[in-house]
Amino acid sequence: MRAMILSAGLGTRMRPLTNHTPKPLLEVGGKPLIVWHIERLKEAGFREIVINVAYLGYKIIDYLGDGSRYGVKIFYSDEQKEGGLETAGGIIKALPLLSDTFLVVNGDIWTDYLFNSKFRLKDNSLAHIILIDNPPHNLDGDFLLNGKRYTFSGIAYYSKEMFSNLEYGKRKLAPLLFKAIDNNRLTMEYYGGEWYDIGTPQRLKELDIKLSI
């Protein structure tokens, strides 16, 4: 199975830190956010990783190279000309680089979730998403599981089928997930471990202090 790290965001809420540095290269605990993901993915058995890039994407490519120094092979889906295609649009463009079932993780989160390179979707399921407790900035949550609302973690396993007949272009992910729910083709799982959304400079600083202790 291949994994995809979403790294094409503008990082506008992180300015001025992202004026000259793409958000996935911002450091916490002594290394870039995206390197934390790559190392955890390798530990989980992933050897081939797809990374989509847009804003200052060339800096991500220059920094990570082909992935050999991390013991993985990195493939890039370049959205620099488009300026970013949103989450689903980015996955659609990268689809030729992905395996029939693949993992996707947001590049601007930090988590100790154990990725699973042997994960298998249930019969007829198009996706399996990981949910977490609602953080202060999203108290209403996103999805209902066992009668309680939770927030989408930005971590999910997908079937290529979910995106294979969709046109290239900017497209958000949420409508596709809700459609899959309506068709009983999406499964969900709650994760109660460490998870941080690095959406502001303050959150980045707090996590950096935590990881540096």
C-alpha cells in the first residue's frame, strides 16, 4: 500500500512563518512536520509515499528529494501551476501514483496514530476515516459515530474507486465523504491518542515545547 501526505496548502493562518517556508517544512521537536510523518509511515511498513505540493512546493521537493535518506521512495504530484486543487482534487490528480487502497494523512497535523500498511477496507466500503475528540477550534465536530459527534483527523484509508470517475480540477473532500455515508460505503473509527492540528503559530509553538521536553 502507498501513502499520500497532503502538502499543497497555502498556510495562510501560519503567516508570517509561511511567507518563505511551506507549512510541512515548519519544525517541531527539531524536525519538519512532514518528516515526522515520513518516519512514522516507514515504521509502519510504508515504503512508497506520494506527496502533493503547490505553494512553495519546490522547497519541499528540494528538501526531501527522492526519499532515500529516509529509507522510502517519494513520488511527487505537482500542483504548483494550479495553485492547489483542494483535498479531493489533489487526490484525483495523484491517483495514477496511488495503490488500489491507499492511506492519506494531512501534512499539517502531528499524531502518534499508528498507521497500518496492511489495512483492508471492508467489502463495498470506499473509505475508512479516523475520528478524534473535538478540539477547541471545532467543538461541533464533523461526523456522528455511536451517537456522538467527532472531528475528522485528516487520516483515512481510501479505495481508488471513490475518486476514479471524478473530473480533474479543484474539489473538496467532505461532500464525497458524506455521499459515501449516505450510500453506506464509509466506515469510521475513533482514535483517542495524541493529535494536534498545526493551524496557528501558537499551536506550533506549544507542540514544539511539548516535543522538546
